[in-house]
Amino acid sequence: MPEDHFCPPDPKDSIYCISETEWINYQKEMFHYFSEQYKNSNPKIFVLFNPSGDLALQRWMLDSLPRFWIKLGPIADRYQLNREAERWDTRWIEDFKPLPSRGEMDLTDMGWFAEDSVGNMYWSQLWALHNGLDMHNQLVKDVQESRFHFAFEFFTNYAGYTSPEQSHGAWIALRDGLDAADTIRFPENIYGELRDGENKQRYVNIAKAFSAYGAIQSDTTAGKKTSWDALNDVGYKIHPGNYEMWIHQIEPQTSQGYWRQGPKEQVFGRFARGFGQINKMYFDIDDRFFLNNPLAGAYPIKIRVVYLDIGNGKWAIDYDALSGQKNIEVQKQNSGSWQQFITEITDAHFGNRLEKGADLILRNVDSEQDIFHMIEVTRESGSTSIEDIGDDYITFTLYQNYPNPFNPTTTIEFDLPKDEIVTLKVYALDGREVKTLIEKKLYRAGRHRISWDGTSNAGNKVGSGVYVYRIEAGKFKASKKMIFLK
Ligand SMILES: [Ca+2]
Ligand SMILES: [Ca+2]
């Protein structure tokens, strides 16, 4: 029998053998069939594709059947395990192509996980988000564990956002991954020969060099082969840096990595970064988060910084404000636990105007070290949003108000195909502005609704007659007439 023949498993009967090409073509035909069956389903049903290792077939799927979901197992369950950085097809990232995807986290009984299960569950969610996984399936028993809920909530909050324009927030989880495969950072003459990842002593030597910052190689016999039994901070081809969605650390290598910091019952301290030898950490918010223009104070921003509250010293966060650089100092209280500092700012400019092109800087203001887990930046969307349709086919629409004519109130609805800064005003027929309903506020993609009670900006009831309502949302402009009757 030719070598490329595909045969079913036992019982092996050669009459059912087909060629590799026939097998691929059969799969294509079946996937195409399912795609057609569910294409126009209402409600919409997406078909999940569980690909074999055939990259050409996966590529065909993505190009030909874009409304399929795909199973990306290695992203889900390879968190902090050897080869986490290469055990999946890097095409997902290289293409920057939003890919509806699903993975499973089912290794939680293993020793390496159980050693710090709360921390590991949280960080595995961050890793999944970092890779753009939309759905991170969990074991039922894990979903029922309330101590994991914080991790699941954070994942759910960000899952499915494939581009920063649409996201309500951006974050960076500070982390240093000790990758023994990196012979530039860890020269072989100092840490030991790489020997294709088989030199176990090399892993131990690297952990030892960072032991003052908490790094441990719990399983000293672990090399390139994944250790399922114990939690290791040095691995082979693990992701070397931070986990992030749209906040990026500038020159991260100048700051100091930390491992296993703070109380174990808190999720945050599995990894961290501190100032180390420097006194500033620089961060850039992806410009697309603000539609490629500076925010220029258009709406309020909430900044959340999670830090380890040890000592009585201080640190500061600097931000690119309308009036230039602004600084907020935070005083530590020596509680010994992870704390979060949350502030809302209304004057954020975020135009990359700080040192090194940063939008945010964490700064040490005294001689006491500070250790951080996360910076998260969030914004509120329009509070009148009634549904997020999340459909690719939505178009910009300004609807006729209802009821019309009206007294005393009427409702105006509009659809946005993408996030936009919206202004919606009511004018008299002579062009005089009567009422500002929305002034330069960010609205997410989807349908929105706002009502007008027939009063002017000064708060007076308007007279009977025809009025014009006009919307501006990005480059879209539209207006319609309505009638107020007394
Ligand atoms: Ca920026
Ligand atoms: Ca300090």
C-alpha cells in the first residue's frame, strides 16, 4: 500500500483506505457542507472546527469558511509549560487576523498547577487573553470553585475583543518569563550549555540567579520535557515577557522581574515586575484604542494599578494629560497584601508625549522598592446602549424618532458599525441649537437609544413645531425632522 494512504484505526480493512489527498478533500467537502447549513441560521450558529495538525487544511478553513470557530488547544492549556511559545501555530499572531477560537484548560489536577492553583488559574486566563482566545473552556469542578471566579470574570470581561478600537479597556500584566532556550540573555558560558534543552543544571542555574526575586525551580530534574509535577519558573521556549492587551511596556528589560510574591490566596503574585535598578517603567497605550488620535480629554478614563503593599514608601503614576505631564502619588500602608489603586481622570490626552513616547509612567519617588502586577485602563461606553448586536453587517443608521409627533418625550435610536465619538443635537428650523443630547461621547458599536423631553439647554419647554435632530459619529453625519405638539 502507498505510504500516503489514510486507513481507519482497528479493525483495519484496506478496502476503506483512501489516499491522503482524498481524505483532505473529503474533510473540505464536509466542512463546506456544514458551513452552508449554518450560514443563514437564525439565531446565528457558528460551527466549531477541531483541526487536525494539517496546516494547509487549517489555512484553507480560515480563508474559505471565515465564520467557523476553531479549537486552539495548545493556547489554552500550555500556560507556563515548556514550549508554550511555540506549541501552537504562530500564524494566528503573525496575520493579526481576528480568529474566533476556543480552547480548554483541563490540566488542573497536575502537581504544577495545584502548587498555586489560584494564581495559576488567573494567569492562565491572562495567557489565553494575550493570545486572543475567545472562549476558554474550564472543567465543571473548576467553574464551581469560587476562588477561581475572579480569574474567570477577568477573562470574560476581555474575551472576544479582537481589536482595541472596540474594547472597553486595555491592560498589561507584568511578567518576566525565564526562557532557558535564550542563550543571549542567559549565555552558555555562565549558565551552562543549552544542549538542546536537555541540560537540567542550566535551568537550576538560571533560577538560582533570580532566587532573590522569588524564582524557584521546584522540580530540579525538569529539562525541556514538561514537568507536570512541580511548578517551575524556568522553562524551555516559554513566553519571555508580559501578557497584555493593548498596553505595552517600553524597554521592559530595564525593570526587574519577580516571582511568587505576596500572599498565596491572592491571584496576582505568580509573576510581577519592580523598578530594580531604574526608577521608571514606561507604558504605551495602543493608539488604536483612541482611534489613532489623542484622546484629548474626550471622555473620562479609569486607571487601575495593582501593587504589592509592602513598606511605607511611595510610588507615582505619571500620565500624559491635556496640560502636559501630571503625577499622582500613592502612599503604601504596609498591609503585606496586593492592593489596587483606582483613579478616574477626566483630562487624559494620551498622545505619546511622555518620555520615550509613553502615555503612562510608573515612577519610584523614594528609595523603597515597589512591585507591580497590572495596569488597566478602562472607559465607560454610552450608558444608553441597549444592545450590542456584535454583527459584522451593521451599518450606520439614524432612525426616525418615535413617537412622532410627540409630547412630552420622544426616543431617537442610532446604529454604529464601530466605536465612534458621537455628538447628537436638536436644532430649530432656522439652525439655532436647541438641545445637546450627546456631546463628544464614546459609543460602542451597536444600537443605542436616547430620549428627548422637549426641553431646551436652558431647561425650558420648547414651542410646538418642527425640529431637526442631527448626529455626528466619526465621519458619518445625518439628520432627520421631528414634530413637537403641545
Ligand atoms: Ca499610545
Ligand atoms: Ca517606592
